[in-house]
Amino acid sequence: MLKNNHTSFSRNIFDKAIWDIVSNIEPGHVMSYGEVARAAGYPRHARMVSKALRRSDAPLPWHRVVKSDRTLAFEVGSEAYNKQKTLLEKEGVQISNGKVVPLESDEAVDLDKLLWGPSDI
């Protein structure tokens, strides 16, 4: 069992909640690690999201999860960065200066059209 803020939870339950949210991010959309954690019912657990994604045996659209500032999740120029960038661009996501931006703008200002979230948030 893990403990955080005096609330215990099972890693398996946490992982499944994260996997469910990430598997439902629609192609061409992104969520931040914090948004994924919050949507899964675990606010303030953003840093644990990537670990949960790595523990999945099933393929997940991990590339649709970005940092809170909308930059890609990996070091610029790394193999993982290039793979995430390529996968997002294949889905129609535009990357400018390392940040996800709406297709109709070069500015990373209004991302509401690009962000995805469960309807019950």
C-alpha cells in the first residue's frame, strides 16, 4: 500500500484508473500528467502517472500525455521525444517550439480545442 495525505490506495487500482483515462484520450488530443491524475480521481499524483503508464502490459496512447506547460514529456532531441513528436504529428497535433499548439495558431495560448477531458470533470 502507498500512503499520501493520510489516504491509502492500491497501486493496482491507481494504475487501472490511469490506464482507463489515458486509453480514452482521443487521437489528436492531449492531457497533462496532472490532468490525467485528477481525471482518474487522484489529484496531486501527477508524478505517478508515468510510472503507471510504464507498468501497463497493454499498449496505451502514452504519447498523448504531456507536461503541464504543454511541452513534450521527454528531453528535446532524445529518441523518446522524437517518437512522441512523430506520433502526435501523425494525429494532426501541431508542435511549435516544443509545445503542443492548436492547428489554427502558432501560439500556445488557447488550447481548449485541443485538450481532452472526460465529460464528468
